[in-house]
Amino acid sequence: MLTKPIQEEEKQSQKDSTIGSYWITTFGCQMNKADSERMAGTLEKIGYSRAVDEFKADLVLYNTCTIRDSAQQKVYSFLGKQVKRKHNSPKLKLVVAGCLAQQEGESLLRRVPEIDLIMGPQHVNNLENLLSRVDSGNQVVATEETFISEDITNARRDSSICGWVNVIYGCNERCSYCVVPSVRGKEQSRYPYAIKNEIKTLAHNNFKEVTLLGQNIDAYGRDLPGLKKDGTKENTLTDLLYFIHDVEGIRRIRFATSHPRYFSKRLIKACYELDKVCEHFHIPFQSGNDEILRSMARGYSINKYKKIIENIRLLMPNASITADAIVAFPGETDQQYRDTLKLITEIGFDQVMTAAYSPRPNTPAAIWDNQIPEEVKKERLKEINELVDKTARKRNQRYLNNIESVLIEGLNPKNTSQMMGRTRTNRLTFVDIPKNNEFNYLIGEEHNIKITEARSFSLSGQIYN
Ligand code: SAH
Ligand code: SF4
Ligand code: F3S
């Protein structure tokens, strides 16, 4: 009979037999964060333990982003330091994963021959195999287009309360500025039951919140079979929300990123009807001008965008609306840029992630001859950021003195006399630890918080009973 102490001993010896330590730095978006968690899970499964110091780790994995040139350059500067280290410690394994790896492929190896493994985002679930080829002495490049296997149960998640859940990989849009379709490949939706199983496992492990992820999440299901008898499709994002809603233990459901071209009224209705779906919508508009939207190939007009927001607010007046916007897109006149500012004021966004246009490889807009000078890009970005900050600060005032339900996620790493969590509308909220210093029992639960301070990015408040 196997007794408990022996099991413990086995566990201990498994720990001792770690084959080295690993370090992952994640650049870019939530999609990359989710991928990194799955790769960390694989590394731990094959015997690596998490390193405490990036510069002492035996395996360093950079999960890279290439959305703008600045993101790409950042990766090269990180890599440079590890390459130097590798010259003194040849056993160091260097892995470059993610979107820049996909974009550059073999040519990255020519630029940085010290890399052991280059792997695109579609190969995340295949890390174990790829590493075993490295261990047999090969330099490996895995960037071919591939079917993403359903094997994502072993993620090593950073949070124990909120979990990312991929629902669709890739993107079939062709926005003229964007590198994502060429680095993330064609849309591939996961099957509803696989998604639900993952959410059930999260619930079983006491997770309270899930965020469904896709670059264009409204495309979910387009590539799946499944027509209902009446001819309608039963695999849309809306159907998925209804399908997963009953998973016991999960309190909050979020999704990102929405595309105005496909955002449906039916989806808004589902968000309104389904209690767990949070009142936060991240719907990038990119530009406030129809002509620019056309040259971006976005496939909607500002009127359509406004209508979506109007419909959301009709049912959920307090919903939080956030977005992304690009300034200084090729050919953008001052007037067209001002249309973007106007839209921000008109809608009153809760937050807008802004960026100046950056030409990307293999994208149409990169080779147009009407590029905007750097100084203008800088000026526009500065001005729009000031406006966004002002608008967000003003918007956030609506929370003052409210009682908000906040899911407490842990301590504030920057000030451990506070806990932190988020409202249903995704506002980061800092909460004072109660006077009796008891807080552990509060973590992982939703609590009523009286909001006492509102800034542009975050709120502060106290437990309200
Ligand atoms: N799939 C989402 C966003 C993907 S990328 C969507 O369709 O909106 C995240 C954001 O990066 C984009 O919303 C856009 O605002 C920004 N971005 C993408 N390509 C860019 C480029 N070439 N230059 C500047 N910003 C860019
Ligand atoms: Fe890029 Fe457009 Fe796809 Fe978003 S929808 S990832 S901006 S191509
Ligand atoms: Fe960057 Fe790739 Fe995400 S380019 S923004 S990490 S999809």
C-alpha cells in the first residue's frame, strides 16, 4: 500500500531532479501572456523549475511581440544581453517564441546565431517536442503554418483567481497596418466543449473569473462546423457565452478583443441577460474618420461604431467602454486626426490605448508614400494621450461614493497595506486592508467596496459591509 509519506518523498525527489531553471519574459498582448502560461506549464512538466533571476536561468524564453517597431527593438535589446551571457555559459538555452519569431523565422538565426529554438505562436503546444530536438543537438526553427493541437490543460498560470482561455487563434482580417494575420496565421476556433472543459477545470481549482481571448473574438466559430436545423449557426461567440455560462464556481466572464465590423446586437443582448458576463467592452475603433478607416480596411464607419456604443448603453448604461486608436496613419490630415479626438470626447471612453502608426513588414500601408513625419507622430500622440487621460479621469468620477463589487485578486505589490482587485467594469481598484489585518479570507471573493478615490487608471476604496 502506498502511504502518504512515500508519496511526499516522491514529490520531493521529483523536485530535486529538476533539469534546470527557466525564465520567461512576455512581450505584447494577452494572447502572448496566455501562451507563456502554457509554455511555463510544459517546462515544469518536463522538469524545469522557475528561476528567480533572469541572468542565472538555464533556459531563457522570450515570448515576443512585433506589433510596432518599438516592440521589436525591445526584444533585440533583451536578446543581446542573453547572447553575451551565452558566450560565457554555452549551456544556456535560448528560446525565442511568439510573433517576432514568426515574422523573422530563419533570418533571426542569421542575425542571432546563438538562439537554440525559434518558434511561432502556432507551435506553443509543441514546446516539449521542439526542446527535445534542441537537446539532441539541433538548432530548431518552427514557423510553418500548422493546425493547433488541443493540448492546453497544463498551463502554469500567474493568477490563481483569473484565468485566460483562448477561444480563437489567428486573424483573417487584413487591416492594412497590422502584422498580426501574417504572424498568427488563419483563424482556428477551439471547440465549445473543449473551452467549457477548460473553464470547468479552472472552476474546480477555485478560479473565479475567465477571460475568453481572440484577436478578433467576434470571428469565433466561423471556421467550425455546426448549422442548426433552422440554418443559423450555433457556434458564434454569443452561443459560446450561453453555453459556458452555467459553469459552477465561475463568477465573472470577460472577452476580448471585439471588432466593430462583426459586433452584433445579439451579443449585446447576451451580455445584458447573462449575469456573469461583465459590463466591459473593449472595442478598438482605430480612427474617428471614415476615410482613414477605409484606408485601414477596417470595414465599418464611425456611425456604425457609435450605434454599437449606443446599443450597449441602452441596456447597460454604466458599462465601461475601452478601445485602441492609432494616430498618424499614412495620409492622416490634421482634420482627420481631430476627428479621432472628437470621437474620444463624444463617446467618453473609460480608457483608450493609443499608438502612433508604425510601418510593419508585409503590410500594405508600410510602403505607401504618404507616411507622416516623426515629429507630427509625436505631437499627435502626446496630445491624444492628454485627452484620453482627462476623459478617463472624468469618466472614473462616476464611481466616487459608489458601492462596487470588487473581486479581490491579492495584495498590491507596490503597497502591501492594500489589496487589489477589479470592478466588473474592469477598473483596477485598491482596497485598504481592514484594521484587524485579516485579509486572506477576502482574497478570491467579490466584496462590496465603497469607492473613495478615482484616478484615470484606478480607483481606491474600503470594504463596505
Ligand atoms: N485585434 C485587435 C487589436 C490587435 S493589435 C483589433 O482588431 O483591434 C492591438 C493594437 O495595436 C491595435 O488595436 C492597434 O491599435 C495597434 N496597432 C496594430 N498595428 C499597429 C501599427 N502598425 N502601428 C501602430 N499601432 C498598431
Ligand atoms: Fe490586426 Fe485587424 Fe486582425 Fe485586429 S482585426 S489583429 S487589427 S488585422
Ligand atoms: Fe504583439 Fe503578437 Fe500580440 S504582435 S500584440 S504579441 S498578437
